[in-house]
Amino acid sequence: MARADRIVTAAAPTVTVADPALAGAARDVLRRLTDRADADFRPDQLAAIEALLLRGERVLVVQRTGWGKSAVYFVATALLRRAGAGPTIIVSPLLSLMRNQIDAAARAGVRAHTVNSGNVTEWDEVRERLAAGEVDVLLVSPERLNNPQFRETWLPALAETTGLLVVDEGHCVSDWGHDFRPDYRRVRDLLARLRPGTPVLATTATANARVITDVSEQLAAGGREVLTLRGPLDRGSLRLGVLALADADRVPWLAEHLGDLPGCGIVYTLTVAQAEDTAEALRAAGHEVRAYTGRQDGDERVEAEHALLANRVTALVATSALGMGFDKPDLGFVVHLGAPNSPIAYYQQVGRAGRAVESADVLLLPGSQDRVIWDWFASLAFPGPGVVSRVLGVLADSSRPLSTPALEPLVDLRRSRLELLLKVLDVDGAVRRVAGGWEATGRPWTYDEPRYARVAEARSGEAAAMLAYAVPADRAPGCRMRFLRERLDDPWAADCGRCDVCAGPWYPAAVSAAARQAVARVVDRPGVVVEARTSWPTGMDRVGVPVKGRIAEGERTADGRAVARLSDLGWGSRLRGLLADGAPDAPVGDDLFRAVATVLREWQWAERPVAVAAVPSRRRPVLVASLAERLAAAGRLEHLGPLELRHGGPTGGSGGNSATRLAGVWDRIAVPAPTAARLPDLAGPVLLVDDLADSRWTLTVAGRELRLAGARAVLPFALAVAA
């Protein structure tokens, strides 16, 4: 059995440091790192350094955000390099975290470089510097560990020369954790390759007892003992509160009160659309803010980070793309528009604030759609046994490796879920990633259904706990900070005396009519682009659909429009109710039709439509038909009526990958003969209307049929976009 039995949990130094010379040298490095002549170690920092340097141990550090975990590995690195050891390898999850770490390393005189997907052009130079002994720290993204070329050309030499291995944000190793990443499982392979006695450090601030046990067992591979240094997780600078408002009042409240919050901060949202809309509304209210999402390119995110670090903006309005490791010590506030699905994830995000200031405000503004968004993210979790068997069977039957796009149409999994599955199977040895894609290894693999069920149950419990937290102070179960610390199994959890439960609410709850109106002018403005599909998914011939490559110009629709995304703050919330499962099918209302008319008026089309046709709807035929009829009457367009369904109409529902969604609609929509007879004589485009654009393949296939029947152009229009 793996040894992971030395657990030290105390609020004061608990492991005696026996080497005064080491302590003095370490303190000198710490003072260069912090640029403070009086800097000294916090409880257990020096104990961790001694365990790594003098005994070559494997150490798991579980300490609050801001405790100084990076100081441990940078000080250890400087001393190891001084003694002639090889470079430190840091497995680091986020590019923003890497950038912060490189800057911190430079302050300590540590030469740090990184290898990740964003700096491929620098890899050769980094390898040359490694060979020349000019790299003290190499930061590696976990995805690199799962790359065949990296494993074959980099890892052997790295494993042979590594002086210290650091696994930053170590909770990512565990699928019990709030942010499990399968690429982190490759750390076990790296551990097995290290020279005997190579010290290993894993760090995290967000691990409960179950995650600590899981990570410790993985670090203990080979029978090594793991020393766990665990401290109290209180953040004495943070003042926590929950402000429950109507959904429509949350952004107006923020627009009215953002300037009252201390210093600069982060406003977290649950979706990209919410981040973009909120940032636009706050800018319109006179606040200097920027959006920060995974949809932006790397340079744009870097510039946004620098703007916040330099206090050039009041806030970044961010998704979880700005998460672990972003380090601005004087960050004055964190506000959440919508709750994360886990108190542990929430603790991790609010931990960005108050590291080097006496007081920072943390405020949660929960939304009525939070649970719906959580459920959508939960749908991306590890697939069931039938789907896994299908993936393994397809790979086993293939005579050659299959790329992820080639595998997609055969297994009906969205790209993100398929990649997650393949990475887990790769780590478990059932498949391997090779040149050209993936192949089955033939090794037996058993679906651990009880474990996945327990993980799902744990996730459900975390969601329920978050709902219990996200209530006003007068209904809260107790102290906010104590609640979060107890979810992390912190043995020192106690009432904080600062939160809105302990000390009373400090924030105003009122929202002025002027703020509501100002925000409404921004978020209630209808109109989003529905980008036309330009290429067919890969491998469609494998599922009986004879298309590939780019969609021919004469078969393509133009870019379309919709009133809103379902995730939008304004019209999105109204459309969610209208299009929800079980909502009555009724004619389009006057308010919505006015929004439709606004979108059409502002649509700068190259040529005005002359006719309108409808996608045949099985769920909302009254709504779609009434929309087409009113548009025809209002715009004096020829009303072509609905297209017709063939072979029972489209199959499947929401979800699934692009290829299977296309296969489900292919050859199932046709142009009625009377409409086909009219199309060649029309003097302009056809406006094609539908209720919801989800995968966009229904509009693409219906538009293609109209083009093939003689339409000069097709302009798709939907009430809502699912994304």
C-alpha cells in the first residue's frame, strides 16, 4: 500500500528545522524574492523547504491562498541550483499563472522559462538553454505531458536531470477535486521516471480531506512517504457577503455601486456572453472595465491582465478563465454575478482578493439561472459506460489511428467531452495518442461505475451546499467564512466576525430607476450575429452523409441574425422562458416582434429580402408560423410558408457533436414544389426564420435546400441562439 501517512496540521510551525545554515541561506533568498529586508518565513514554509532539500521528500502543501506556496519552491530552487542540482520542473495549469510565476522568479534571481501551446516558436531556444544549464525553472502546462512528441523528446532528459518537481494547483490531479484535469494524471508517469530521491512538491489551497487523500496516494507512487503540511484556511482580510437581487437588477446594482468598492477587482460571471454584456454595460455607465474570457486570444488576455495589475482598469469582468494563480496582491474586491457550482471553487476564486491589503470585499449576487448553467457544465462530465465502450470499439476496429475530428461523427460526443474521455483512457492505458490521432492499445479497461457515481454524488452535494450559501444573511446557515472552510474540512474553521452574517450587511441593496434604465439601454438592445457554417464536419461519409470540405458557395447561407443568445442578460432571459421545455406554443408577442423588427432594421444586408420562409418546427409550429406571417406582412415580403419535413423530420435533440447533429437533419428538410417553382423568379434573398439556432445545422441544411432550388441568397433569422 502507498505510504501517505505523515500529515502535519497545525497553525504554528510544527516540523523542527534542524539546520541553521539552511535556514539562513533560505531567508536570504526569500528577502531577495520579496524585496524586503525584514521578510521571514510563515509557519511551515521553512519546514517544507528542509523536507525537500535535506531529505528529498515528497511534500503536499495545503495552505490558504496568499500563504506563499510559490516562495517555497522558488527558494528551494535557488538553493538546489546553488548546490549543483538540475532545473526545477513546475507543472502549472494556466498561462496567467505561468506569467506571474516567471515574473516572481526573476525577482529571486531565478531564470524561468515556459513550454506551452502559446510559445511554440520558442521551444527550440528553451531546449538549447536547458542543455546549456541556463534554465533554473521550466514551467510546463499539463497538456504538454499528454503530447506524444513532448513525452518522447523532452521527458526522458527532463526526468534524468530534474532537481525538483513541483505540481502547482495539485488538486487538479484528483477527479474528486472541483477542477479535475485529466492531463494532470500524467504526473504519475513523470514521478515514475524521476531519479530516486528527487524531491517533489505539490501545492493547493482548495482541497478537502477526500482530495488530499487522493492526491497523497498518487504522490506516494512507488511506496514513497508523503509529508502533508496543512494550515488554517481563514483569510482575515476578506469580508464575505451575499446580495440577493432580481436578475434584472444585478448589473444595474453593480453599475451604480462599482465605484464604492475598494480599489480594483474582478467581477466573475458564469458565461462568456454574460462577461461581454456586463463589461459593455459597465463601460456605458462610465466605469473603466474590460472583459476577460477564454474566447479572447492570448495577447488580448495578457493585455487585460497587465491593465488590472497596473490599476488602469477598475475591474476585469471575467469567466473562470481568470482563475488559479492570477496574482495581484492588492486586489480590493471580487464580485460574482452568479454562483460557481461549488463552495470550494468559490473559495478558490475569492482568494484572488486581499492578499496584501487589510480588507477586501467579496460579494456574491446569485442568479435564478445559476443551477441551469451548472447542469449544462455537468453534462460535459465523463460519459457513461455505453459511450466509452463505443469509443473503444471504434478505435479497436479501425485499421489506422483516428484523429479526434474523424472519431467525432462515429461516437456522438462533443469535442470537449470526447477529448476528456480520450485523455482519461490514455492515462489508464486503454488508448494511446500517436502521430495521426488515437489508437486502441488492446489492454483491458473496466469502467469504474461506482467511482464515477460517487464523484457525481459529490458534485451534487457541492452544488447543494452552494445553494445553501447563496442566501441572504438573515437566512444563511451561519458565518460565511466558516461555511467555506468547513466545506474544505479545515479543522480550525471558526466564525470570522467580519461577514454579513457575523457583522451585518455593509452593502446597500437599493437599485435606482436611473441605473436600471441605463443598463437596459445596453443589455436590452436586441441583435446578435448568427455566423454561417462554411465547412462540413470531418468524416461525414462514415455516417452516410456525402459531403466534405468547404460548403460550396452556391449552397451556403449568408451570416444571419437573432434577437439574443439565451445566455444574454437582457432579451436572453425572456427568451429562455419562451423557449423552455414545456412552455406553451403561442403566436409571437408584440414586444418580441418589435425586438425582431429592430434587429431587421439594423441588419446591414447587401440586398434586402423579398420573401420569407419558415423552418418547419415540431415543437413550436404556432410561434414560428406566426413570426413568418407577421414578417411577411410588415415587410411586404412574399410569404412562402414553411418548408416540409421528410422521413419524419430531424432526429436527435440538443447536445451531441456537430457531425451527429448534421446527420440528424440531413435529407430531412425539403422545399415544397410550389415554393421551388417560385424561387428562381424572386428578385432577391429569402429570409429563413426559426425559433432557436443551436448547432446551426438545421438552418444550414434548410438554407442549402433553398439555394439548390433556386434562391439567390438565404438570410437566416432565429429568435435566439443557444450559445
